[in-house]
Amino acid sequence: MSICLRLSVVLILSFVASAQQTSAAAGESERCTVIRAGTLINGKAEPPRHNQLIVIRGNRVDSVSNANTASIPAGASVIDLSQDVVLPGLIDSHTHIFLQGENPAQGGYDVNLLKYPLSYRAARATVSARRALEQGFTTLRDVETEGAGYGDVGIKEAIDGGYIPGPRLLVATRAISTTGGYPLEGYAPELDMPKGAQIVDGPVQARKAAREQLDHGADWIKVYMTHRSWIGKNGELVSQPTLTVEELKAIVDETHGWRKKVACHAYNGIGLQRALDGGCDSIEHGLEISDAQIAQMVRQGTWYCPTLSVYYTDWGPPDTPDGKRDRKRASVHEETFRRAAAAKVKIVFGTDMGGIPWTEPIAQEFVRMVGFGMSPGDAILSATSRPAEMLDAVGEIGIVAPGAYADIIAVSGDPLRDIKILEDVRFVMKDGAVFKP
Ligand SMILES: [Zn+2]
């Protein structure tokens, strides 16, 4: 084929493709759906509104108005949720779709990396993503694949391409820690074991790892600032710091240059302080944060993603070192959560699902948050408009308002009275399409 002919074939093909896209887009914008909402909690810090009409065109909310005065557009299909409470699709800011709540009796964490082909892990991640969507979580910030490389980028592309159902994903790919700072560990030193995160030492390697991950599709960079934890001589929780401030600063500088953000796993102590001094954007877990550190977070605008529920699973026996550590983690986490909430730290809802089996309800974390003194309204904000701000998607996700993506869920009772109702999401729409009728 001559170059000229080949070029014209390419041009014709690309014209056909773009014409198809244009007509698909036109079909999208013509599709009109109306939801009658008995009560609407819109995701903003506003009181619920009753008897609302939500008009959806294509994949976006077009209008929200009082059903008594608004009329239903001609040709619209109507979804009757007039007996239900309607909310924006929920956001979990800390998940691991490539983990499955590893059972120690079945080999625990290590078998993921040692025994399973990546295709097996990807297949299970597909199920995890579907489970999240079924439960009304229409956006996940998934904070690393635990040895499954860039698998999260592929799952995200498959969801966005419409091949598999799942939430909107913001992915962190491989995550970063240091030598001695991540499993697999405890094997003979002669063995070169695979690791669940990318290992770096020194600011040059740290920056290079961030560049690689960003280049391969990371939406966020995830860094482990602490690793092992144990009970110290005075009964205190101690955690081993990993990256230095210089190493973290290299990562943060690189990532911010790409207009992206850095999530820092940090339990307490030196590592958590380095996370704050190095300019991390969100503290993950943050089991024990001092008053001075809380003040620094407020000053710097650092997000706090506590993960309460996961620290109440799989405690060791009470009188063992592990059992004491497990109980200590849970107790300091509760106390920190209460102080951080009182100090108005920007708290987002996170679960560490994957650390918890995906068969369990994601919304159990709401019950913990409210149990530890947060109002139900504030807990809902932590999974709607507040993480939308952290994820640079204000007005697009986490609200039901004109211009937002039509990510909409419904429950059959009032979550402001009983937050546990969010464990039973009856209706899920994502991107204007009904997933759970
Ligand atoms: Zn995690």
C-alpha cells in the first residue's frame, strides 16, 4: 500500500470512529431519566429536602427541584424512589481491591505474591470492585496493589471502558517504602523476595519511583512512612519509621509537579512527624496523632483518613505481645479520632477494605465513626463532598446537584437517625446508568 493510500485509509477510519463517537455522545445527551426522591441528602452540608425531582441527562444531573412544582420532561423514564432516602454515590478513600482479607490459615498475605498468577488476582479484584459498587460506593481511592504492579490501572481502564462494572477508581499503583519497610519479610536473607511495595533508598531512588508510577498511570502516590509496630517499655505504641524527610520531600515535590497528591500511611511517632514535615497530603490510619501534630495538620490543610474498623478484626490473644499491640492500636485510634474531629481536622471516610474481606459491609465504618462521637451528617459528608475536595472533583462527585455525575444511591430509612441503614443500599446508579434497580 502506498503511503498516500495508507494515510487516506487511516483518515477515513478515524473519521468513521469520530462520527460514531459523536452519535453515541448525542444519544447519551438525549437519554433523560428522572428520579422521584422521597428525601434527598445532597452531600453538601445542607438539611435534607423532601419530595425532590432529580432530572438526569446522559451521565450528569441536569436539575434538582421540588416535585410539586417541577414537571417531568417529555420522554423521560421515571424511577420512583418516593418512599426512599436518596444520596450521592459514596466515596471510600482507602481501599485495596487486590487484597481479600487474607486468612492466616490460608497462607495470609504472602501467598498473594508467592502463589497466585496476576490474572487470578486481577479476577478477584474485579469482584472486589463490583462488591463496592453494589454497596453504593461509586468512587474508590484504591491505595496500592500489594505486589500486583500496575494491575489497578488495568482494572480502572476496564471499568471506564464499560467491560466490567465498578466504581470510579483513583489508583496508587505500587506504593513506595524503604529497605526493611515492607513484606515479604522473615525469609532466609539469601533469598531475594518480592515486595508488596516499590522499595527505595535515598531521594534519587524515591523520586525515580514516583516518576515511574506517575508515568504508568498513578492518580495518587502512596508512601509507607511507618512499618512495624509494637508495645514499648512504658506500654506505649511504637512504630518503625521508614522514609526520611528528604526522601519524602523528593516524592512530594515530583508528585505535586504532576498536579497529583501523596497519601502517607503513618501510625504515629517519628514516621508520622516526618510525613507532616515532608508535606504529605493525607495521613492514612493515623492511629495516634499528638495535639501538636493535629495542629500542624490543621495549619497545613492535611487530610486525615482514619480506618477504625479494620483495627477491630483479628486481634491476637489478650496476653500475647501481638494481642496487646492489637488492642492498643484500636484504643489509641479511637482517642485520636475523637480529638481530630473536635479540632476540625478534614476527615475522610476510609476502610482499608481488602484488609477486611470484601464480603463484609463497607459501611460498617460509618457505624464506628458515629459510635466514636461523629454526627451521622458529618459521617456522610466524610464519604461525599469532603473527599470530592481531596480528590479534586468538587461539584463532580459526592453531591447530587446540577452538573455533577449522576452517581446516586438510595436507602429505605433515614441514615441521619440510624447510620447503619447505609449497610443496606437498595438502589445504585453510576454515571447515569442504573446498576442496581
Ligand atoms: Zn491500606
